[in-house]
Amino acid sequence: MTDALPDRYAVAGHPVEHSQSPFIHAEFARQTGQSIAYGRLLCPLDGFAATVRAFAADRSAGTVRGCNVTVPFKFEAFELAARRTPRAELAQAANTLRFDADEAGGWLADNTDGIGLVRDIERNAGLSLAGRRVLLLGAGGAAAGTLGPLLQARPAALVVANRTRAKAESLVARHLALACDVALSACTPAEAGAGFDVVINATASSLQGAEIPVDARVLAPGALALDMMYGPAAQGFLAWAEAHGALGRDGLGMLVEQAAEAFFLWRGVRPATAPVLAALRARLAAKAP
């Protein structure tokens, strides 16, 4: 019977074959006793909306309940939903969709990236952001989703550096009301300054194998330098950070934490993240050459 089939979810993106989200959500489901099936959904660059709509309408193997969204579709995902959470509205980007029925108000868009990032830094890495100087590199969908929660962690200063300064300025302007006592500003990477306690790479530079977008002077001694990518894509940034006296951290913890928040949105159950992050790191280490 159809009712006995697991609810279906997927991660939608381009590329998507590298994603560890299926493993993470399978672990969450096992841990919490939830019946779900989670896969990957490769979307053509010019066909995200059509691909996601077709996936949501598919009833061949159980009811499709939602999806995670990765690069480069987070802005498009936001536009697909009839309803948005406040954090998605602030970001104007979404990494999580819940396919609610029309009578419930239609699809819901959320952005769990920022809360996932902050939880990873503060809980998993053990670094309080309060009173720190933070540099956020990039102003795309990943950066947009994290700026609000970063501000809510009350750093002393937060600088958004992007190659196109106007894009960084637009993102900052949208968040000014949330800044309160945080010194929030925008600039290009060359204008970023020096001595940040936390440097977060939210650009596509790691994914593209491009050069590090800033000079090493942005790193204070012992700074935390976090790349939102993980695996081989993050290694260049991490090696650069560690060569200049910083503590490098990849995006695996953020990935697990944002996934847990999405899982809670979908299932109403909050999984424990520490054992899943440990299992994921062990899994990837076993696969490493």
C-alpha cells in the first residue's frame, strides 16, 4: 500500500553527486525512527523549477514531502514557495523546501544555513562569536543565508567582502535593522582589512578550484578559518589558513547542523548531530586515498 511507503526527500542541485546529505538524513531517520527515503536530484542549470515540481508531483514510490537545495539554486528555491520563514525572507534565499498541500497554504521555504553555521562554530568548534571580528567572504545564496544568524550571535564587527561590492552592500543594507550594536559593513576582498578572529569562505572559489579570494593578513593569529565546502574542494582553503597560523575548519559540521534543522522542519523531531558528524568524518576518512 502507498501509505506504507516511506516519505521521500532529496537534495537538489548542480552538481549533486558529491553530496553527503543522503547519508546524513539516513542516519537521522535511523536515530529517530522516522520512515523516509532520501536521494539526490540533479537539476539542469536552466531547469531547476521544472525538475523540482516534477519531483514533488511524483507519487510512484511514496509521497514526496520536501527537498534540500544546494548551489546554485538557492535564490530560485526561494521564489518557488508560496510561504517563507522569516529567516528565508531575510536571506531572500532558501536551502530547504517543504511541499505542503495547497490547502495548508502551499510550499514552505526555509533557510537553515545560518543557524547550521553558527551551531557548528559555537557548539562543535567551541568558539563563541560574541565580541569577535568576523569576515564573511561572498554575497551569494550561501552568504545570504548565514548573515542574519551570524549577526544574532552578536560579534563586535562583521564585514561582508564580495568581488562585486554593490552586491555585498545590498546584502548588508537588508540586514542593518538586525545589526544593532554590531559594526556591519561591506567591501571588496582587497579592502577587507586585517586581523579577523573568524574568516568564513562562502564563495564558490573552493568549488571552482580558484585562488584564495583574500590576502592572509585578514587572519588574526589563531583565527578560525571556515570553508563552507568539504572534502577535496575545501583542502586548498584549509591548507592556506593553516600555513598562516589559523585553525582551518571545513563545512561538514555546518552541513550536518543545517540538515538537522531541515529534518526538524520536515519531521518535527530534532536529531542529535554529534554522532552523525563523527560518523560522517569517519566515512569520508575511510574513502580518502
